[in-house]
Amino acid sequence: MITFFIAVSQSFIDSGFSQALIRKQDCSDTDLSTVFIFNFIVGCLFFAILFLSAPAISNFYNEPQLTMLVRVLSVVLVIDALSMVQRTILTRRIDFKLQTKISVIATVSSGVIGITMAFKGFGVWSLVAKTISQRVINSFLLWIWNKWIPKLIFSIDSFKNLFSFGSRLLVSGLMETAYQNVYYLIIGKIFSAKELGYYTRADQFQKLPSSNINGIITRVSYPVLSKLQDDDAQLKAAFRKLIKSSMLISFVLMFGLAAVAKPLVLTLIGEKWRNSIIYLQLLCFVGVQYPIHALNLNLLQIKGRSDLFLRLEIIKKVLVIPVILFGIFYGINAMIVGMAIFSAFAIFLNGYWTKRFINYSVITQIKDIFPSFLIALISALIVSFAGYFLPLKSMYILIIQLILGASIVIALCELLNINEYREIKVIAKSYLLANNV
């Protein structure tokens, strides 16, 4: 219930400065220190705002316990503000290995804390402790291993230069964050906490692959493509390769997740969460589109056109209002279907400028990714049908479906000689060899 308020506050903390720092070719220590000080001040400010607003948020949902939960959990805003520039520096260096190492350590450690507290009977406070401890460990390790120390410098000129680019991304980010999280707000208010629980659980399953794919693509492609911003031919070639590879992974994972949703949910979290299965299956058709959105929007940032980025976000968020109203009147399933249809339409809006800048239209993009779409669809359909006819426990059905799906995808990619599959395989082999796996 408080996800919406935390997420919107975090958008203010970043304010588009991370993207501005990554894109800037001659980023100085003064720029980094200026952004660090700004982030810290804004983080403290929004911590205070949420702390004071906690009773109002509690009254909005008619949930008395939310007051203390909001006040404690909002400390993550200050913690995130302290680590944002550290993470940006690693992204500029394209050092995702260290970021992944830190993320895994923080996730596993905080998971142990959360699960231990849950078994000890701490209830919802287990989730709060898990979230805060994850942020603290992540921030601590970034400071220890990155070794960058901010200076007590705040340059007005640097701030103006970065903010001229980042301010539009701030507004865009706020609208996108509000859009991504407004469904929690609506379902929790209009329907019930129980339905919100089903939706949230389904959304978390869906976001596990989709958000990770999207996050990796965004973090990796932005600094890499930014180095090619002045060479349209090379930029188009790299962009096209990223679109084809990322959408192959996205189609396979998201269609596959929709196909195994039932045994997955029943095996991992039990029969009581059965109502979340249909939400998960529908949300997969929303999540599968994230990478192509992210890459087309990344191109606008790479080209320094945050004004166009903002204009697109305003248009899309105005057009999404009927989807939200549709969900309020016709239910959560209808709302998710509307989200999927709107997302497909938005691909054409986002891709319009890609055609203008590097002559790579949405139609051409669709043609490029269509073979991957067919492979993933065929595999998902076979896996889904197999699940209906297997008279076994959910866990065994899930294992068989996963093995079957992976086998079909690999066989079809090998048979059809899919270029992006070969490239992914080469990258995977290189990584395994480099790490002696």
C-alpha cells in the first residue's frame, strides 16, 4: 500500500541526474559531488515529508498500522540518496560485475534477516526489516568497494548544466513511476487489501524476469550507446543488435512464465494464492514489452533529447487514463488487459523518433524480432498444453515444463540458426570461461 509513495519520492531524489552524469563525456569530480549533495538534501526532505504525512496515508487506506510502517520504511530514501552517485560511477565504468556482486550479497543477507524475523512472528515488520537491511548493506558495500569519496563542493554551474538535461527526465520519471505504481493505489483503495495482495504477488513474479531484463538492458545499453551518440551508423547497428537479443530473452522468459504460472504459484506459495495466477498470466503480456520500450526511450536520452522524452511521457500518461478508469469499472483483469493493449500502442509512439534519428522504424523492429516471438510462442503453447495433461503434483509439472520449454527453444533456435541466439550463447560461454565455471 505504501509502495506508491516511496516510489514517487525516490524519483525526486534522482531527478534525472544519474542519466545526465552517465551521458556527459567529461564528467568531473565536481559534477559528482554536486549531485551527491543535492541527492542527500532531497532524500532528507522527502523522508521528513513522508514522516509527517504518514497519518494521512494511513487514513487514506483506513489502515492504522500504516502510520508507523511509513515512518520507519521512509528511511530508505536517505539510504538510497547516499548510494545513488556510487552506483552511477560504476555504471559509467560499465562495471556491472561489481554491482551484481553487491546486489547478490545484499539480497541474500536481507532475505535471511526477513525470513528469520517472519519465523519469529514479527509479521509485516519482517518485510520492513528485509527492505531496510537490503538498502543498508547495498549502500555500505558500494562505499567500501567503489572507493569514491565526495567533496564538500556544490557548483551552481554544474547543477544548472546537469539539471537542464535531467529536469525533463525528472518529470518523465515521476509520471512513469506514478503510472507503474498507481495500480497498487487504486486496487488497495477501490477493491480490497486481499485483492491487492493477489495482484502484488502476481506483479512481483512478473517483475522478477521483466524488471531484471529491463534494468540490465537500460544500465548496460545507455553508457555503451552513449559512446556512439555521434556515429549514427554504428549506433544503429548496436541498437538493432540489442533490440533483437533482448527481445529474444524477453519473449522466452515472459511467455514461458505465463505458461508455467499455475504450477509455479501453487508450488512456491501455495493453494491460497491461486487467485493470483490469472493476474500473473495477464501481466506477462505487459512485462514482455518492457525491453523494446526501454531501448527506444534510451535513444532519446543518448541523443540528448530529454524534451522529446518528456513530451512522449505526457502524451502516453494522458492516453492511459481511460485504461485506469476501465479497470475501476470492469475489474482488475480488464485493467491488466487494457495495460497490455496500451503498452503495445505506446511502442509506436516511442519508436517514432528512433526512425527519425537512426532510420530504424518500429515496423522494421517488429520484423527483426518476429522470429523470436514465434519461437517463444510455440514453446509456451506446447508447455502450457503439456501442463494440462500431466496427472502429477504441481512441483513435478513445473520441473517437466521448464525442461520441455528450454529444450524446445534451444532446438528451434539451433534449427533456424537465429543470430541473436548464437550471440547470446557466445557471450554466455565467454563469461563461464572467464569465471572458470
